Amino acid sequence: MRIAGAAKLVVAVLVFLLTFYVISQVFDIKMDASLGNLFARSPLDPPVRSTKPPRYKCGTTKACPEKHFAFKMASGAANVVGPKICVEDNVYV
């Protein structure tokens, strides 16, 4: 039984390596990377941009048009959290 399990593992690894080789040949993938290149950062790399969405008044999803004001109302959760009203980033409880 142990020989059968080891044989299956060897076959699975060989199939994986053969598949990787065929894919690298078909798509002409160059394997010029070394461990040092994987972790090194080039000074020519562009700075990483923040993925945070912009913050609008009262936590709305988009900016209000001109001559309009930001308004958000939350009713609360039963007796646990009270209601809140936000107008132009001023929260009224």
C-alpha cells in the first residue's frame, strides 16, 4: 500500500512538472528570475498607490454636486445603538 501511495505522488509531481514545462514552452515564458530579484525593489518602480477610496462628507459613496449638501441618517439598532443624523460632516445624536 505504501508503494502505491508513493508511486501516485511521484506521478503527480511528474505530471505537474511536465505541464509546467509545456506551458512555459507554449507561452514562451522566460525563467530569468532569481531569489534575489524576486525580493529586490528597483528605484525605477513606480510608487505604490493607495487603494483606499476617497472619503466624502458623512461617509457617502460619492461627492455631492454643487449647491447641494451631504446628508446621512442612521436609525440605529433597537435599544443598543441610537439614531444619528449627519449633515455636512457634523453628526447630531
